Amino acid sequence: MKTIRSNKFSLILAAFMALPFFTNGQSDVKFVNEFLNIGVGARAHGMFGSVTATTNDITSAYWNPAGLSQVNEEAQFSAMHASWFGGIANYDYLGYGKLFSEKNQSFGSITLIRMGIDNIPNTLNLIGPDGTINYDNVLEFSAADYALFLSYGQNLGTSGLSIGGSAKVISRSIGSFGSALGFGFDFGLMYKKGRFEFGLMGRDITTTLNNWSFTFTPEEQLVFERTGNEIPISSTELALPKIILGGAYRLGNSENISYLIEADVRLSTDGTESGIFSGDKIAVDPSIGFELGYNQRLFIRVGVGNLQRTINETSTTERSLEFQPNIGLGLKLGKAHIDYALTNIGSVSGVLVSHIFSLKIDFN
């Protein structure tokens, strides 16, 4: 029999709080759908997500759907898995896309993303009305977030301009207690001129709504009240539009060596003020990525981002500059692409401890 103390109830509440905060009939516009800010594909993670202008594979459905028009294969499949917070949280991604027309290089795809915390003990019914403890009443549940993308991208003639868009459906759940359903749209542009490449990504351009609903039995509500915890109620969350601008330059390529450098700037109004250029109304988060390729088969990647002004430990009136570096490797073996990135997603310190692997397969 497992030994589970009554204070495990606090861990369940912590799992609730790991998801966006719930408000009493009001709309919350901060930290909504944070799992969709992580990103897919180890190549992009190795460059700290600085791929808005140069993404050219199936993962473009997330980073910039206009990049789907750059896929040169008849079809592509991609998958990624990562475990974070000591294996507590799992992040999974699957993507499949197919060429619609060679004339305008139109390409469509479907993407599924899941982030979940599984096997959470439900101790709401651990202590009975008479004060007795019954471990048989302890069940397990999952807190999971899902997102389904339907994406499309195509070239606009020979002008070097491409467009793309994604319609996304979001489903979130906390066991049988609460669930949310949301809808949103992303839009992207890409432009190429010589060695220069530019990209614009509008995420949640129409504002993405998440409508939460909760169901608790009277007995479960009583447990919340006895432990001094607020009972979550039905509410609406708003994910405000975000704009990502990217500019890239291919430094040149010899017979075997290729170079790529890209800088991105993310503009948001979600209320975060830790960014180096952030204010009360807007946050500006820059990042930069570099990729060195050999014979189009081996790739080395470096990215820098997450520039923040943090409070000095010795003086609260002073702030210091911090940033996060990422590194990555890529290997192409025939039709298979294997990518790896080392980041600190899910870390409680600045140490790079998150290992991300992804696989991509081309179909001719």
C-alpha cells in the first residue's frame, strides 16, 4: 500500500496552478496556452526558435506556416518527444504534410501537440466525512493540453513571396474536474531576395479564446473550503496576438560548407516585463540563431535568447542582464533527418539540462 499523506492535496493544487490562473468570471490575458510557446523540432530549439524567416519543413506549421511552401518533398512526417521537470511533464509532437500543387508549391499539413502531467494522485476523497483515511479512495488523473493545427502555405508567383496560415483547436483538461476548449488562427509571410530572407509570423492574430468549465461534487467542494483553497469556477482566457519578425542572411556556401544566421524579435502584450526591452504595455524579446552545415548532411547550431533584466541579489534597486544559450546538432541520413538540441526548458536554474530529440522523414 502506498503511503500518501493528506498534505498531498497541496500537490494537486500545485498541478492546478501550473495551468493558467482562474478568475471569478473575468478574462485572464496573461500566460495563456503557455505550452504553445515551447515550440516543436530540435532544429529550431538549437537556434533558440530563430527560424521565422528560414523555416522550410513540416515544423513550419508552428513557426511560420508560410514556410510550408519551401518543402521540396511530396510528403513529410516529423515527431518529437521531451520529458521535463525530472520526467514529470511530457511534451509530444506529431506532424504530417503533403504537397498539393507543384505549380505554386502549395503544401498542407496537420499537427498534433500534447503536453501533460500524468499519474497525479487525487486525494480529494482520501479523508472521509468521519475523519477516517481510506487509501483506496486515492485515484490518479492527468492534467493535459492538446493542440491540433490545420495549416497551409504556398508561393505567390515568382516574386519570392510566400504566405501561409494555421487554424488551431485547443483542448485542455484537468482530470474529470475541468476542461477548456479554444480556437485560434496564425498567419505568416516570407520573402526572399538574393541571400536575404525575411519572415513575419502573427500568432493568435484573432485573439484565441479558451472557455473553462469545472465540475465538483458537493463533497469535493467541502474539501476545498476546509483546506482554505479557492474553488475554480468557469471562466474565459484570452491569448492576445503576438508578432514575430525575422531576418536572415546566408553568409555563403562553398562546395561543402553552408552558413546561416537569423535574428528574430517577438512582440507581445501579455504583461511580462522581465524582457530586456519590455515595458508596461509591450514586451520585446530578441533572439539569434546560427547554423553551420557540412555537405548538407551534418549541421551544428547555436542560439541565444531569453534576454532578461533580473533583480540583483545584493541590491533590489539594481538589475543584471542574463541570457540563455542553446546548442544543437543535425544529421541527415538519406530521407531521415535526426536533430538534437540542448536547452534548459523545465530547468530551475540556468544550467542546460533539457535534451530534445526529433525525427523527420521525407517521402518522394
